[in-house]
Amino acid sequence: MVVFEGSTEAIKQIQQLFEAMKENEEKTEKGQLPDFTDNTNGGYFFNIYWNEGDEGIFQYETRWAPNSEILRTIAERYLLNFTHDYEEMGNNIYGRASYQNEILDDVCLSDEELELYSFDEETDTYHFEGEVYEIEYEILEILLERKLSF
């Protein structure tokens, strides 16, 4: 999920951009990039959607890795900031990229951090620091928030 922040006009423009990419994806059945980006590094947007009434907040998929650099290019063009929460647990990727005041800060959990909790198949629960969790993402958010606070 990515949340863009900026002027009302810029948010309207970004909404139009994502609407156009969604329409093109539906027509072509291929991932999309804005036409002003360098498409040599991937980062295509797939399955773009947003909740009704949300402006500047989008959810989508990429292949194998987050596309923070593409988001930076978009933010630079429209003079926006953004926060990008991403995950690809099949590749042990969980993190947050933020772009504020023309600085991209990307924080991702390491393999060592992801090994700090365990899954109990018998009880279908996760164990972390003596506590039991039914949802893995609660633990991931704790770990990410700790890392972001340093």
C-alpha cells in the first residue's frame, strides 16, 4: 500500500495516473508503469485498486520486490511525499519506504529479525518474546516499528 501526501491538485493528478494505469492493465493484462518512468528496472504495478473515497491511497502488487524507486520518480514529478508499506513473505521481505522532503528512507526487516519468532503448527499460532499471536503481521509490525524508531 502506498499513501501519497501533498497538495489537493497533486493528489487529483496522482489519482488520475493510477486510474489510467488500472484501465491499461485491464485492457492489456500486463503490469503498468507511468510513461515518464524508466522501465528497464521493472517495478511494474499489477492489480491496482483503492477503496471508494480514498484519494492518494493505493494498493497494488509488484513482482518479487518493492518498487520504491518508481514511487520516488512519481513523487518527484508531482511534488508529493509518500509512505509505502510492502511485503513479500515468500522472499522474506517486509518493510516501509517513506519519501519526505526529497529523501527516500527504506527500512526492511533482516533475515535475522524474521527469525526472532516461530510458528507452532500444532496450535496454528506464532510465538514471540514469550507471547502467543494468532496473526504473523502483528509481530512483523512490532519488529518494523522497533527498527523504525532507531
